[in-house]
Amino acid sequence: MQTCFNLPASASRQAQLQCLPTDSGALMAKLPFDFLAPAHPMTVQVYLDLFFGNRYQDLSTFVVSQLGHVKYPAYRLDQASRFFQSRDDLIHFQTLSSLREQFDTLERDPGNVEELQSLAHAISALPVGHPLSRRADKLRNLIARQLERWGQPALAYSLYQQTRLPPARERTARILFNDRAWLDCYHLCLEMQREPRDESESFFAERQLPRCLRKLRFTA
């Protein structure tokens, strides 16, 4: 318990949690003040999801805003501007948030390829063209990149094919190049050069095309 209080302010949340005793009730009983907690935390989380539309802000946001430390722009709260237009929208958001939290855990467990594949399959079950599709694509890219790091380029390639969000095409081109599929890589880079989805694709294609041409000339 003494170690906990000696932790620097910059200590990670994980380090703070690990130093706490497993019996939180015993800790609370020894401290000279009362703890207050929501009686229905899951309901509170739903309210936070509805208000913020993300999982990185919480009730502390209101505190720093009232103290003037952070100023947020004004935005409309009418029905047409709502992020969630239906109960299904909220459910899809909660599903994606849960999958992202699972990914963050698996990321620290090297080699758990089957679990990552299960996460990717769960993402694919979400409706195509949904307003949250961009968030789903971002998670697909994260999973695919992790599979690359774990030496699974074929699995990563199949995931990159399911998303239009950069840097999916850049990563696909790298996989093709490393797999000696230089002609396929060349054509993909040409496509990125002609119709880039963001600025980074243009820069990447400009750098990668000469490399592909050198390989193709060498093997011709």
C-alpha cells in the first residue's frame, strides 16, 4: 500500500492498478474518507456513450471544462445532429468499443493469432455502410498491422482487402513487395498515384514505384 502512494504522478494507469491490494474493501476501510461510486455503472456508461460518442472522455471532462483548463467548441444538440440516430447505432458503437478494448488487451499477448482473427470476424458482422464503418475499418487496420508484426502477412493482407481506410493500400503494397509480387505492387502503386485516398498514399506511391520498376527490370 505504501508503494502505491509513492508512485510518481506520471505512472501509468496499469501500474497504479497493479499496486492496489486485491481486497479493495480493506483499502477503503483504512482511508479517512468515504468513497462514492455510481450504483449503476453500466447505465452511466450508456449516458457517457450517448453524450460523448467515444470512450476516451468521461465525467472528468466536465471538471476540466468548468475550471477553464480546456475549452470545447459549441455544437448543435438538435435531433438531426445526433451521432446516434437509433438504438442499433448505439449497440454497434458499444460492440466496436468492446472489440477495441479486447484488441488493446490482445496486443500485449504476443502470438495470439486465433483471438485476433476472431476479433476481425466479429467486425465483419457489423452492417456494411454504417456510419461507424470508418471506426470499424480503423480497427481492421490495427488488427492487420499487428498480424504483420506477428509474422502473419497473408492474414493481414486479407484484412487490408476489407477496408478502404488508409494506410490499408500502403500496407498491402508492402506485403506484395516483400512477397516478390512486384508487378502487383506496381499496379497498386499506380492506382494510388492516380486516385490517392489521402496525401500519404501519394507520397508512398512516388517512393515505391521506382523500387518496383528496378525489381521488374532486374527480373525481366
